[in-house]
Amino acid sequence: MRVHRELAGSLPEFTKAVVTIGTFDGVHQGHRKIIAQMKEEAAKIGGETVIITFHPHPRKIVSSVPGDVKLLTTLSEKIRLLEAAGVDHLVVVPFDHRFSNQTAEEYVKDFLYHYFKPHTVIIGYDHRFGKGREGDYQLLKTYGHTLGFEVKEISEQLVNEIVISSTRIRQAISANDTDTANRFLGYPYFFEGVVIEGNKLGRTIGFPTANLHISSEEKLIPGNGVYAVMVNVSSEVSSISYKGMMNIGLRPTVDGKKRVIEVNIFDFSEDIYGKILQVHVHHYLRGEVKFNGLEELKSQLQKDQLSAAAVLV
């Protein structure tokens, strides 16, 4: 997959471009149905699939409270997932207030047609574009007839599935419902973090943890609790996946004051400070509990480890 991050002067002449437009946050099951439809259409005409997405996320620009926007995938994660899905081209359009203020006519003529010369545009029946969301499917069809490209509609059912699952995935992850989130995603939800120094309390009770710092402020982090996870530990030459369990929360047993993310990697003893771990969240085990001392905590962690290992077979 070729990734294009600028419009002017850098885009190739696409071959019979089959284009769709969207945020594709999470690249979940609904998105993959659209990609499958694009690939099928492109195969019929000997064309290329082109996804147009935006960065930053449009809601971060148009929202009155942009800091509240949490995403399922960072841009780099989205790129990896779309590449794995077999898309030919991804165009990342810088989204700003100027872009958002284009009229519907400017959007079609000066952006979509000017830069992409599409053979086919695939959009949802309720897709809106241009300032004030004045452009719609019928308007795009009219311009398509004039400018010489086809417009094909994503069914109402599929559009509703996509909207529901995007919203539902975020809600599910925040509410510890990893089973629902992962079913909609088609893969275990994941995030990355850098291993930082902690208070090293875990190693004193036989459960050393890697404390993670999440660099992306917009990445959605699961709700507080204990989870069964797979952890990818990467080096310059390889990436190895380990079973583990993760705690997210305030650690009430030791009177924690801030929310932390700590991962206990099973059968692992390497020094990984400063390394980036990718954590795949497979199953929610339990909520955060305040125990009566470290021995009671240790006893529960032993049970959690067995529960996690049973899930991660």
C-alpha cells in the first residue's frame, strides 16, 4: 500500500481509481466490508483502490471540546491495518478549518475530482460533505454524471452497522466489554506504550510489572480493571508475543493517587525499560478491588494469572 500525505504535486495518476472517503477509525468489520466492495469493483475494471482519510480526526477540529475525542486507532495503527486489508492507496488529507469550510461544489470539483479523477466513488447513502454538510449522495451523483465518474451507494444497513459498531466499540472498551469490542473489530483491541520506571512493588510479591506511558493523548484506553492480554515485545531483529495480565486503575490497595497501566508478562524477566510494548486486550477478568494488605493482593494475583492463562490458550 502506498501512503500519500500531501495533495499538491505528490499524488500519482491513479489507474481507474475506486475511491471511498472516511475516518476508518479502528478499521473494523464494517469497514472491511466496504474495502471488500472496493476491491471487487476495482478487480472488475482493472483499477486501484484509494481510501481518503483525514488527519487530525475532523471531530478534533469541529468539536467545541476537541480533547474529548478518543480514537480506536492512531494514524500509524490505521495505516498498518489498512495495509493488511489489501488497500492499494491511502491518502491522508490534512484536515483544518479551511478544508472544512469548502462548499459542496468546491469539495467535489476542487478536491475530489481535481486530485483523484475517480472512476468510481463509493459512499454511504447518508454521506454528507461540504460546509454545513450541504452535499449528499444525490448531489455527488449529479456531479459524477457531469464530470464522468460513477457513484455507488453503500447500503443503509451497512452504514448503520458501521455507525453502530464504531460507537459501540468505544462504549464497550470504556465499559470493560472487551468481548463485544473485539467481535466488532475482528481482532483484539490493542494499544502501545513505553515502559517507564514504577515503584517496583510488584516484584516484591512475585509479580513484576511493566508500567506503561501512553504517548498518544487521543488513544482510547480501556476502563479500569484487570485483563488477560498478549504483549508484543520488539527488538531490532524480532517481535515476540507473550501471555500476560494487565491492571488499569488507581491501585487502591497501596493507596495509589494516579491512574496507571501495568502489565505482568508471564515467564519473562528481561530489562525492557524504554522499550515500546504493544498490548492486545483479549478479555476482562475483574474490576479493581482494595485488598486487606499485600498478601491478600498476592493471592488474588495468583488466581488472576490462572484465569488469564486459561483465556489465552
